[in-house]
Amino acid sequence: QVQLVESGGGLVQPGGSLRLSCAASGFTFSRYTMSWYRQAPGKERELVAAITSYGGSTNYADSVKGRFTISRDNAKNTVYLQMNSLKPEDTAVYYCNAKNGLLRHWGQGTQVTVSS
């Protein structure tokens, strides 16, 4: 059974930091490109960051470049999103995604709220 379980979300003040984690099970994690998406109320889900199967390449949405860092630990079947200098516009539900060709898996999401 495929599972992606996100954790680490919460309420943080502007300028603060959070680290999201996504623990994967039920598939060969190291073969999948892992991504973080987010969806704010009334908006479409958007790609935040992605990392290839062995971490050789990453890409980021322009809105988070220089502030967010995606990483993975294939030994722990976990992908991370370090979020620094958070802004109110980063408020959203953050979803973990695993992709390998036509195969895609989603987590249930974790809420991140940036507010004073």
C-alpha cells in the first residue's frame, strides 16, 4: 500500500522557518522524482519544488527560489522541504508528490499558515 505522510506544518510568523517532511512507503522511493506542491484557498495547486530520484537535480518555483530547499534521504524514504523567510503568501496546504513515468502518488497534505 502506497503511503505518503507529510508532517511539520503549523503556524509561523512572517520571517520564520519550517521544515516539512514526507515519509514514503509502499513503493521504491529512490526511483521516483519527489515534489512539493501547495494549494492556497481559492487557488490552483502549484509546484513548489522538485528533486530527481537520486537528488542530482532540483527545481523551484520562482516565488520560493532562495528561500526554500528541497532534499531527500533515500535511505530513510523521506523528502524534506526547508522553508525560510516565510511570507504570508506562502500560506497553503502543502502536498508531497511522487512521480515515476505515469505513476503518481499524493500525500494528504499539511497546513502551513504564515501570520503574525
